[in-house]
Amino acid sequence: MLILSRRLNESIVISDDIVVTVLEVRGDQVRLGIRAPRHVTVHREEVQREIMEANKAAAKAAGRAASGLPKLPRPERSD
């Protein structure tokens, strides 16, 4: 893990196109501004964890639903 110290209005740059700026510091809370291209998703860690858990649950449910479908007959080969 890289550990950096930044002051108010100072930034760090990630991969040329993502900039994280310290906007405000109040006690033990820090407000960050993140500038990134639209195709880059940015989530708080707890939100990302919830998304991943929901995706796993959906994949598991889809697998169960698919297992209940009747099997299709294989096409006959004409050699």
C-alpha cells in the first residue's frame, strides 16, 4: 500500500487520467473530490462490496433458474 500525505487542495494523480483532491478536512472526516473519465466507476468501498455481493447472488440465482430448464435435444449429425 502506498501512503501519501496531502494538505487541503492538494491532489494525487492515478494513471494520468484520475485526480483525487483533498477538498475539506473536519476532525476525523476528509472530503475528497475525484475527477475520472466517465468509463471509470468510482464507489465507496462498502458500496462496491454490496454490488459484488448482489452480483454473486444474482449469478447464483440465475444458475439455479437455468438448472430447472428442460434440456434441449442435440441436433442429429448428418455426416
